Amino acid sequence: MSASVLRIDGLRVKVAGTEILRGVDLEVRSGEVHALMGPNGSGKSTLSHALMGRGDYEVTGGSVTIDGEELLGLPTWERARRGLFLAMQYPVEVPGVPIDALVGAALRAAGRADGEAARELVAAEARALGLREELLRRGVNDEYSGGEQKRAETVQLAVLRPRFAVLDEIDSGLDVDALRDVARRIARLAAEQGLGVLAITHYARLLSELRPDRVHVLLAGRVVLSGGPELADRLEERGYEGIAAEVGVDELTVGVPRPPEPFADPTAGSDPFADPFA
Ligand code: ADP
Ligand code: MG
């Protein structure tokens, strides 16, 4: 596979009227593993959704290219066809559509495999990643546990072989053994297939297995610091607050808190005994 470059330049994104990304610059080349670290609410998932073209994320500036070709404005399937893959932090359930059907459709569209071959590829990767065979008969992510979802995302990644993968907290919900399997599979895809990886995480734990070439820190919608793998250790020591103080940034997060969950206690945060007529 020839070498490619994913380039994110001055990317600005608004969600629900609030600017969440305020000029993000990143460049990932084939075979490189980059880690993007940031506290909750710093805009990591917003970046992943904007890269993949989610409709309710309004891009207000900047560009995203693969080998100089603009991706912004293209529909999601077209971005996937150009080699971009996203493992979502909260993967979507697709009841009734098993992994091999989903992946098989993509491989057929790319002229890479027929249905039978797709089934075999999926089964082999599932075995290697410890994803129970029974799950392959269910719809993708249908009643999967958090850890099973992350293994399943990795199975799809390994079979689809995109040029670049954005992995949004692929480590969350995985126990130590599963984390090692997933990280090693991804590292091998980078080393052997030239996959370019942007691994989003807020724990250094993932990075002890998935050794990154570069580490970037996202605070309040901007990459404020980039460095080698030692930056993850520095983060572990000083925390995001410490790094923010070092680089002279006083905000860690952006935007407004999410609206409350629909089933949350409506009185939470307010005083239930307050006089309503006061
Ligand atoms: P992270 O992944 O780093 O935790 P997110 O990108 O999920 O951060 O969120 C960044 C900010 O954007 C937060 O303030 C969050 O509430 C807001 N946000 C993200 N997605 C939405 C959305 N769909 N609607 C409203 N606000 C959102
Ligand atoms: Mg997130």
C-alpha cells in the first residue's frame, strides 16, 4: 500500500450553536500511531464525529484531507471509501445486521471479497480477538457488553483495512487482557499494513500497549501540546490541570454541560424544598 497523509488543518466545529473545536491541527501518516489525549468535555468525540461527517456537527472552518483531497462536505460513506474508519466511543446498534453482512457489503462494494470470504475473514479475526462466536450471529452491537463492542470494532477494523483509523476510547470497558489483545492487533495493523492511527483516550494505560509515535493534548477544543510517548507519562504525573498551567491555558473543557438524561431525577441540582413562589 502506498503511503498516505491524513491532514487536519485549523478545524473549527460547532455543535448545537456552541463552538467546540477551535482550530485543530493534526497530521497522521501511514504506519504512524498518534494518541490524542484530553479530559472529558475537551472535544475529542466531537473531532471524531466531525472527521466522519456526522450531520449535526457544523464545520465552520478548516480542512481535512487525505493525500490533499478534501473530505469535508463529502457524505460519510464517501469518506469511508477514501480510507477513513471511525470506531465510535458509543457504537451504534444495528439489530438484524450481523458483522459479516455489514463488513461483507463494504468488501463487495470495494471488489475485495464475496460473502463467503467476508464471513471467513470475520470469523478468523473474531477468534483472534476473543469475540464470542455467538455474537457474530446477532446484529452488530445488539446487546453487546461495552468490552464486546470494542472487540467488535477492532474486528471490523482488521477486516476492512482502511488507510486511517480514528479510535474513540477503544480502551473503555476493556479488561486488561482484552485491552492487550486489541492494542496489539492495532499496533500490528500499523506496522504491517501501514494503517495510520489516531487513538483517542484519556488514559495512559492504552498507550503502554499501543506505543504511540506522537502524543497530542487537546484542551478546550485545541491541540495545545504535542510530543513523543514521554508526554503521556508527563500527563499521568501532572494531570490535565498541570499541563494546562504549563502551557498557559485556563480552560480545560468547552461548551455547555449536556442536557440532563431523560430519565434523570428532575429535582437533581435544585433544592426540592425551595419555595416555588419565592
Ligand atoms: P470528549 O469526547 O472530549 O469528552 P465531547 O466532544 O463529547 O468531549 O464534548 C465536548 C463538548 O461538546 C461538551 O461540552 C459536550 O457537552 C458538547 N457536545 C458534544 N456533542 C454534543 C451534542 N450532540 N449536543 C450538544 N452538545 C454536545
Ligand atoms: Mg468522548
